[in-house]
Amino acid sequence: MRPKLDELDHLSHGKRARLYRLLYEHGPGNGTMLLLPIDQGLEHGPVDFFANPAALDPEYQWRLALEGGYSGIALHIGLAEKYMRKYAGKVPLVLKLNGKTNIPSDAQAFSPQTATVEDAVRLGADAVGYTLYVGSPRQDADFIQFHKIRADCEKYGMPLIVWSYPRGEAVEKKGGRDSVYAVDYAARVADELGADVVKLNVPEFDNPRKAEEPKPYNTLQFDYASAVRKVIQSAGRTMVLFSGGSKISDEDLLEKARICMEQGATGLIFGRNMWQRPFEEALALTEKIKEIMRSV
């Protein structure tokens, strides 16, 4: 089920060239993608760096992305402009184009634009990232903002990776943002709106609030693998990356990586699970994950 770059005839030459670098010239190098995100400083605040104080300095993540052989690093414009110089051309950049803090409630979640596709071109990026809050009461403004960015991506041949996240009051009343219903819907929305790649969380297949999910999701039975497979199917011809989320045990993380890749994911985007640990440990774990990705 994994979409192959050669099969995606709708992609422009520019998008195809940049995606080729991410999928074949960096990272595992076999048509899969392993990204290292460091947008958590904006999205969560400095609290995520307490577990590993060395990671507060973005040099830590840039170096990990280079020495670990990641497909790319995903971050906001300030961290690109201030820390990228010696890594330019060596570590592919995914520039995040919108973001927010977690200080306000997510009841009406919206992530305003913070950079442009032109900024990404100027910085030599190989893709841009956009956070879309599916189901938020503010999704009307979100869709309009997204439309402009998508049009600019087409204009400049820039791949568009969508962080497709269910959020908002209505989502919470229908089983929660990590339910199979919500994540499955988010996968489909990304495909419908023109994402080239979608970043998703693994759905909570054993959701304790399953009865609140709309029909027929409230009666469908899933295990980990079938839940992953379901949302990949809903993403259609959009390549899927699964998030690592909060830090979990190495054993659980490797099992998560294996199942996601076996079910047809194009790749993984693991941040805190990688850089909330000593550098050598992060390198060793990165290599184990890449071994799994090369085996699919």
C-alpha cells in the first residue's frame, strides 16, 4: 500500500526532485523517510528539554540529524536561520510554516502562519510543514490559510507535509483526538486538501471512550496493526509518516516503528523519543530504527 514516488504522476518536477532527496539520498535511502522534528520548543515550551538539558541547544538536534543520517530535520524559521549554516546541503530542511504555543486551550485550535514558502526556497528547504487542526471550530480560517500555502507549494515545486491533527470541542465529544475515527478522518482530509505527505499519530485502537465515536467506528474492532493500516488506506495516494509522540521505552518504540512500516507507512517522525536522551544513545537507537525501515 505504500505510495511509490515513481507512481505519483501528479507531482511536479520540483516536488519530485526534492522528495527524491528525502526518500533516497538521505535517511534509510530505500524510498522511506525518517524525520527529526524540533518544533516542540514553540508548541510545548522549554519543558520538553528538561529531560536532556543538552537538547535545549538546537545544535544538538542538527548534529544528531547529520551524524544519525536522518532524511531531514523539521523546525521553525528562527532555528533554521540561526543554526543551519554549517549543515546546509548536508541535512535536508523541512521548514514549518505555522505554529502556536500550548498556553491557550485547544478548544478552538488554530495555528497561524509564521513563515512562507518563499522563505523555504531561500533557505534551500526540501519540503515545508503545515499543522492543520481537523475539526476545530476555526477550521474555516485554517483551510483558507492552508489553501494559499498549498498554491505557493505548487508554484515553487515544494513538497507539502501536513501535520494533520484532530482538535477542538467537537472532536473531544466524539471519542477524542486520538480515536480511530478522528485520526482516520484527519488522514482523509489531508489527502482531500492536497497534502503530499501527512504526519499522523497512531490511533488509540483500544479507546476507553469508544462508545462516543460515531457509527460505525463505535462498533469496529481494531488491534494496533489494523488501526494503523486503516488510516494509511484513508490517506490514499498521500505518503504517511507516523509520529513518535511522548517518550516511550526503546522496546515499545521499535515495535511501533516495525508495525507502522509493515502496514505501509512511508516513514516515521520521531523527536522527543530521540533527543530526550544522551547523544550516543540517540545515535544507537536511530540506527536500530533505520534497520527496521530498510527491511520493509
